[in-house]
Amino acid sequence: MQYLIKIIISALLIVGISEAGKRFTTVGAILASLPLTSLLAFVWLYYDTNDTSKVAALSWEILWMVIPSLVFFAALPAFLKIMKFYPALFVSAIITAGAYFLWMMLLRKTAIIQ
């Protein structure tokens, strides 16, 4: 039952943001940029474990993972100018995956994360 509740709340969040984005692009962007999924993840993690150190560790690693995610938001509009939506989405995702890979190598090499 707990998983079903998590799925429903998460799905409602995604649908709500996409619906807001259809009507008001800026409102959709603001909602999408909020760390709502992170907040939900913190709540679920704490509820499941009662371990604030795990929540803190997750928050710390999310902070570092925001940086390579920005590659996607720069790449997608650039590629949408030269190709159709799905190819642009795919290429942007691949480039972002590469950015995550390189970023993770750097963070591990500098011992910022395990």
C-alpha cells in the first residue's frame, strides 16, 4: 500500500507540473525547478528509515548532481532549433548522460562523493 501511495503522489506531481506548463509556461518552469521530487524522496526515505544521516547524504549528493543536469536544459533548446523534438530529446539525454559520467569520475577522483 505504501508503494501505491508513493506512486500516486509522484504521478500527481508530474501531471500537475505538465498541466501547469501547458497553460502557463513560467509557472510550469517554476514548479519543475522546485526540488519537489527531492522533498518527496527525503520524506519517503526518512519515513522508511528514520535515519537523518541518510537524508543528509542524499541531499548532499543531489546538490552535486544538479550541476551535470543543467547540461540537459542547455542542450535541449539548442537542439530543438536544428532538429525535431524526439531526436533533440534523445541527443540531449545522451549528452547529459555523458556529462553525468564525467562528473561522477571527477567527484570520485576528488573524493567529494564515494
